[in-house]
Amino acid sequence: MDYESIPNLVQMFHDRAKHYGDEPFLWAKFEEEWHCTSWREASATVDKLARGIATLGIAPGDRVGLVSENRPEWLLADIAIMAAGAISVPAYTTNTAEDHLHVLSDSGAKGAFVSSKALAENLCTAAAQCPGFNFVIAMEELGSTSQPFQTLTWGSVVELGSSTDAPS
């Protein structure tokens, strides 16, 4: 691979995805069974997520939070944020609401990805206090929630990115 010719990590990821195609890339255990995501599937998901967050108002240079344990969606969200030209703002899963408030306020994050309902509690408490914060994208179902910002599912943002021509 000619690393000098690749301008950024997103391009390198997509280049490797084209090379490896349907070969296994990411594995995760769901309901006691291991499931694989191929390089091609991961690349398509990254593109759709990037278009989805762009449709939600994320522009190059914007900050997007990322609160999740280590899991395939963390990596896909991180690459999608970069593909949209935005900047990832990762946070510890052990953050309190006050910690999240500091991180979100200081970074000026306009939205965030979160993995679970448990992690969303502190994140959403903090995000509700941040002017200009517009959305939370949940990797898992959050249940009903009333927030001053949009709460979306991972699948709905992938779907949004599937139905738009916004650049990724």
C-alpha cells in the first residue's frame, strides 16, 4: 500500500474495504452467537452514517461526541464522523453527567453517539444543558425519552443516510 498517496484515514479505510470486500472485518456477539460484518458492509454503513449526520446538520469542523464501550459501532461511528469532515469527541464510559457537561460544553459538540441506555442517562442529562446540542444517536434502544434535542436510533440514521445524496 502506498501510504503517501492516501490523504486521510477515511480514504485508507475505504481503500482497504475495496481490497478486502466481503472478508470479515468486525465481529460482535449477539444473543450468544458471533456475527461478522464484512469490510464492504462496514464501508457502506460508514458512508450512510456520514450522510445521515450531515443531514442532521453536522458540517466539516463540527464536533460529535462518542460515548461507548469497545464495540464495532464505536469504530464505525468514529470513521463516519471523520468522513463527514467532523471531529470525534470520545468520552469515557465512566463519565458522570458533570464530566459530560464539561466535555460537551468545552468542545461545542452538536451531537453524540451513545451505545446504551445506561450510558445515555448521564450523557443526556449533560447534553440537555448545552446550547447548540442537537441530537443523540443510540446504538441500542433507549426507550421513550423527552429531551430538548432529537434522539435517534442507529438504524434510523443509517436509513436517513441511505435516502439522501448529501456528501460523505
